[in-house]
Amino acid sequence: MDRQREIRDFLVSRRGRVSPRQAGLPALGAHRRVPGLRREEVALLAGVSVDYYVRLERGHLGGASDSVLNAVADALQLDTAERSHLFDLARSASGRGWEASGDPVPEGVQRVLDVMGVVPAFVWNRRLDLVAANYLGYALYAPMFAERSAGPVNIARFKFLDPEARSFFYDWEHSIRNTVALLRTGAGMMPEDPGMKDLIAELSAASEPFRRCWRDHEVRLHWDGVKEYEHPVVGRLSLPFQTLTVPGRPDLMMSVLTPEPGSESAQRVRLLSDWADSRPALEVAAGRL
């Protein structure tokens, strides 16, 4: 990605969605040439000079202090994920971006996944590669592994390039927006990661829905929520989830999906387990689908 363009487009998109009224400023002039705030209004709200803010918006975030970044975030009314993304962009502009680790998932993490035998659980990286799972995690995502190619299964690639994804994810449109927001968040953390660059280029070339979502510059933190599926074997699943960063590996996230006790989804997770048990061990156990 072009780092300066990424910074510029992000700040311009966020400036454009805040009206003077929302910012507590008088809306002077009957005809404003830009949607949202002007650059000089953001500078005023952030307490910096117009020239300095223009420089920031042109992509020169390197060297900006935390206090300036927080002031700009306040002026643009950024949420927690957007504020974090702004700081990630500033770190990368200063040459301090994250680097993806090529190390495998630690054995201890796989053991933790395996002992959670009654709920689906899996580990994914910032590129949205599904790099580890427990027995039920692989059974849940069986459609992703139906035609497994070399390398890890990638959630974003499946959602945008595999026709099966539209029926597997209950609300595909909502799901792809979340996916692109997560991918852009990861790209802000690791802008020089070759795998990230290649994936974004591939999806941009092959998928109009991806290009449409990517233009929105949405970012997201994915700590909790509800995932909804239309599983080809057990049907509709509505699964609340919690996500944690793997200790010592900020490039890896672990998501655990826990159905509400006594719910229809809980019954269907048990059916999913029964179905997984009926499959040949080499297809399901320990992720060998």
C-alpha cells in the first residue's frame, strides 16, 4: 500500500463525515465546497496550525506526538478502533510498524484450543489466515476447507472469491464489511507485510464488493459480538464470541464461539460435534480437513 495515500484517504474520509454542528462550530457560508469539516476547522479543534494539519493529512504522520494524534482523533471524533488505527499509521510512518511472524502457532496454544472441546475455537492472524483450530472449529468452517489449496485457509479470500460463502454466512453483506474493516486494521499495523499486500491486491483485482468496502476506510476491533452462519450440515447458528490476543504473539488472535446455554444454536453445536465424530479422522481431527 501507498502509506501516505492511506493516511490521507483515512483522514479525509473521517473529516468528511463530521459536520460543523457536530463539532460545535458555526456553519458559516451557505455553500460549503467540502462535506464535513474543512482542514482549518480540524486544525482549530486540534489546537495545531493549519499548515501542520495539512502536512499531517498529506501523509506525514511520522514524528507526530501522542498528544497531537489524540487531539486530531478528538477533533475528528474517532472511535476506539479508528484512534488505534491512526496511531498504527503514525508508527508505520515512523518506520515502527509491526512485522508478521513466520513462526508457527505455539504448541501450548493448540493445546488450549483442543481442551475447549465443546465449543468452536480458532486462531487467525492479521491477514485473516485461519492458522489453527480445535475439532469443532474445523467442523464449523468445513466449507472453507472443502477445496483446500497450499498454505493456510484465508477467511477474506473465501468470503469474496468462493460462491459458497454467500450461503454460509447468514448476512454476507454485513460479514464482508466486518472482514474488510479487520483487514484494513491489520494493514495499518503491518503495511509492509508482503502477504498482506498480495492479498489486498488479489482481492482488489478480483472482487467488486471488496473494492467497494475497501474504499470506505472502515476499521474495527473484533473483541466480541455474534457470528451467524448457515452451516450446510446443521443449519442456522448464532454464536456469541470473544476474541483475545495470543500472549506474546500480537500478530495472532484467538476467537472462542460459545452458544447461549439451552438455545437452538447450542443444540446444533452438539449436532455439529456428532457430525464431526462421524467423519474420517483425517478429514476433521486437529484441522486435517
